[in-house]
Amino acid sequence: MKFRHWFFAALLLGGAVQADPVDFSLPDLEGKARTLSEFRGKWVVVNYWATWCPPCLEEIPDLVAFHDRHRDKDAVVLGINFEDIPQDQLRAFVDEYFISYPVLRNGDMAPPSERLDVGGLPTTYIISPEGVPVARQVGTVTAEALEKFIEKENRGRVANQQSRRDPSRPEARP
């Protein structure tokens, strides 16, 4: 059921999203500025969340599992904390929940990019390796749904590349 939601959201975004990459810069827990563009070449799961949000807490183990399986290969998770909370309290929370993915601070409650709007928490975007938002989910996500979506997108990319290189296809004439 949740996978269907991702597919529907992806279809909606497909018509509304420009092909231009999106970028932003936010501080991590050490105060270092991190950008979305530093992860180009990988799928990026951007997850807006807060410590007081029960559905956010529910999805953390799945996001950790997904990130740990993919971070050295093809995808990463970026958690954007969407609340005004003291840094030491947020760091303690991250440690308590064993969050292994980068957590960025966004205490001003405004999305870091107008193209990554937050309709409620949690809100998750999937960003393509080229930096383009391709799917959005308001509500919880699972590692399984993320993996199925990215696998499907990767299959489509491979098929598109193969069809462009297929010598049996007639070339278009001007």
C-alpha cells in the first residue's frame, strides 16, 4: 500500500518538477554546512522530521537500515530536523535512536528549498542522482518502499539508456 503512495507521488511530481537540480545548505550537528549537491551521483532520501513526532520516530529504524545498506553504494538518507531544539538535546536524541545518517538542523521552520515544501511531518523526498526531486511522501516511509521505488527507477533508467543505444531503432531524420 505504501509503495503505491510513492508511485502516485512520483507521477504527480513528474509533471510538476523541473529538470533543474535542487540544492540547499544546512548545518549538521557539528555546525558544518552540508549541501544536497555534495551527494550528487547517489539517490538522496531527504526526510523532514521532529523529535516530538510519533510517525517520525516510527520510521527512524527503517531509514537507518536503508542508509546503512546503501550509503557506500547508491543512496543516502539526509534527516532534516524541523524544529527549534537545543543542539545538545538533538545530539542526545540522535545518539539514543542510533541514527547513522547525517542530521541537519533547520530550526527556522522554513524548507531549505522552495521546491522541497513540507506539508506535514514526516515528509520525505527522493532526489535523483542528478539532484532532481522525483517523489514526495507525506507520512511514514519504509526501507522496503524506498528500495522498491529506487529499483524501479533504476530499471527505467537502464531501459532508457539501452533504447537510446539500440542500433535496430531507426534514427530520426530532421
